[in-house]
Amino acid sequence: MAPKSAARYLPAAMEAARHSSKGVAHATRGQNISMNDFLNLASFDMFCNIMLGHLPGITDPDIPTNPQDETFCQAVAIGLRTNNDLMYSTYHNVMVTKLGIDTSLFKKFLSHWTTANEITKNYVLALKDLRDNRPEEMTLKQKNSYANQAFERQLVDDSITLEECESLVAGLLSAGVDTTGNMLTWRILHMAMHPEVQEKLYQELIELVDKKTGHLTEDAISTAKTPYLHACMRESHRCGNAVPVVPIKTFDTPIEVHGVTLPAGSVIAFDGYTTGMNPDLVEDPTEYRPERFLKSAVEARKGTPSEIIDHAFFSGPFSQGARRCPGSRVANLEAHVFIAQLVLDWKMSIPSLKHWKDCPYGQDTLTVARLPKVVFTPRN
């Protein structure tokens, strides 16, 4: 997706982020819901607003919720985590893919994934019905939504059927919730553990608030206007890469990589984490210092071995080239908007931790920080 195309969805993401920020302290107070689960719900609100032009508002206590929306989020989260368990289990792989026997774990995955897909199809069909039969009732947000734009393209490109278009939108909606939520856990962890970083970022963001509405302007995610916000996100990725190992590959024939011949049958994976934590390349690598990614620091690294951490392949968890995540620009947009809104509204802290490295983590859809209780103190 081109940057200009992704920018179309910025107003929808910002609207959803404002509602989620309003609800975060209410939702997580007393651990009524874990921060991890809240982030999945917030991701759903943002992505649904982007995909369909519809804000469910399940993170805002002042908006009446549709039980279907919460069912969808639960089904996606459980389905994706179950699928992850299936992928890494030799037993289930053999039983399901080789012997054609549906194990209990596979049935659990299928049940939740079917539920999620049925709900997403309802979302898509409702938008299409509005578009086809009552176009005058469509809001600008709905017209600019990803689903509506997909329908527009489908009308002039018969290489994809309407059913395929609907499935594409449904698949993206399902895939974009848990993954973005997982990535945000690391952003929240690092921000909450460093009040001095929050304050510096707040001072940057407060200059970009619209005086009439009190809302952040769209300049809030501009690299030129918010260099410190972008540096924070880059440093958080270096410290807590949600996808530390990317594609695992096997080869049927020998292959040479940098002068080393790997024999046929080799299994390799690309490590995107340890380089950024190498003390020979990064000073005090376990310390969270966004200043490492400000323009002056990047310029100072040029021509040194340390400049490798500025390579495009280390800039985010999305890979590059033909296999780059198709939703990467939208996911980045969501993450920047959400963190910016939280820092504008709240001071965050995690009293139970002394260092971000003390936070437990695990493997769900992506590598995720298991956040303990996060305390939110209102700024105003």
C-alpha cells in the first residue's frame, strides 16, 4: 500500500485511538481486563474503523457495545493463538496434514476461525448493502474505508470476483487485530518504564494539538513533525521485536550465502533481533534510549559497523520487498497514533517492574510482552 493510500485512513485511526485512550484506565482498573486483551480490543476498534468505516467502540465505556464485536475479538485471538500451537506441534501437523485426522486442537482452531469469518462477512455485507441500496447515507469515513475502496476496484477489475473481494477484506480484518495488539505490548512496556521519555514525547505532541477540538492533528505522525515519536517506535522495535525470527526456509538444492554453502535440506531462519542487542554495535543495548534513532545519531553511525541497525530490514517487524507485510503501513500508522494519544492523555507506569527486561513474554501470533498491571494517571 502506497503511503498516500495509507494516509487516507489516518482520521479513522485517530478517532478510534481517542475513544480507546478514554477507556483504557476504566477497562484495566482492578484488572477487569488485562492490558494485553485491551490492546487487542483497541486494535479491533482502529482496524474496523479503517476497514469498514465503522467504530465499534468496545474500548469506550460510554459507547453501547454490540456483543458480536466482542465475540469477534475473542474468536480471532483464540483462533490465531491456537493456530500458532498447531504450527509448532509435530503431532498435530502429522495428524491433520498427513493423516487427515482432525485433532481436538485443530477443531478448536476451526471453530473460532469460522466464527470470526462469519462475523466479518456480516460486517462486509452490511457495508455493501448500504453502498448498493442507500449510498446517500454513507459517511465520508465509510466511503474512504478499505472495504469500499476494494469494492470500487472490483467494479473496474474483473480479475477478482466479488466473493474473493469479500474474503480478502474479511481475512485482513481477522489478521490485523491480534498482530497489532501484540506489537503494541512492547511499545506500552517501554514507554511505561521510562517517564522521562514520556515527558519528552508529550512536549513534542502537545505542540500538535488543535486548539479548537483538543485533538491531535494529522501532523502527529509526520516524521518531520514528530521525530522523537518515530525514534521511540524504532527503539522499542530494537528492544522488543515482535517478529524476531522471520521466514523459516528450507532448500531442495545447495545454496551459497556469503561464501558459505548450505547443503540441500538445510533449514534456516533470519534473525532480526540479536544484531540490535549486540554490545559491539549498540552501546548499553538493554537500555531503552530513543535518542539512538534521531537524525544526528543515525548520521554519526554512517560508515561504521553500527550503521547496520539503520538498515531497512531492522526498521520494523514487517520485512521488506515482495514479501513485506501488506498491512505494514496501516499497522505502523495505528501504532504511532495509539501511542501518541495515550501519551497525550496519560502518564503510564508499571510499579511492579524495575526494568523492562523483567517483563515476561511469550509466543502468540507474534512475540508478545505479558504486561502486568499498568497504572494510568490523567494529565489533565
